[in-house]
Amino acid sequence: MDKLSYALGMSMATSLANSGLSDINAKVFSKAVSDVLSKSELEMSPQEANEHIQVYFSKKQEEELKANTEAGLKFLEENAK
């Protein structure tokens, strides 16, 4: 099971990195995985977890939209000449 466990970890980490989440705290992430798998008491409810995830991705999406809008306006200004 060690190789499967490692392979699953690689797969999840690759997915997270591809989603722009390469700067997460791996120790805290590992603890959450361990807590869920061992059915230990969780540090937050599933609802709280979903809220944190939604807030993070909403904020990230807003930042990307702002950056893309600014880049588009700059492009239009430079090419309007």
C-alpha cells in the first residue's frame, strides 16, 4: 500500500499544483487527510471547509479577472494608435 499511497499523493499534489495551489501548507494538508482517514475529530466542519475553499477560489478568480481586464485595456490603448 505504500506505493499506492505515494502515487495517490503525487496525483493529488500534481492536481493541486496545476490548479495554482502549489503554495499550500503540506503539513496541514497531510494532517487533514490523516484526520479524515483515521476518523479523528476534524478542526472544522465540512461546511466551514467548503466556505474556505469557495472564498479562496472566488478571490483568486476576481484577481485573475482584474489582471486580464487591465491587460486587455493596456493592449487596446497600445494598439489604438
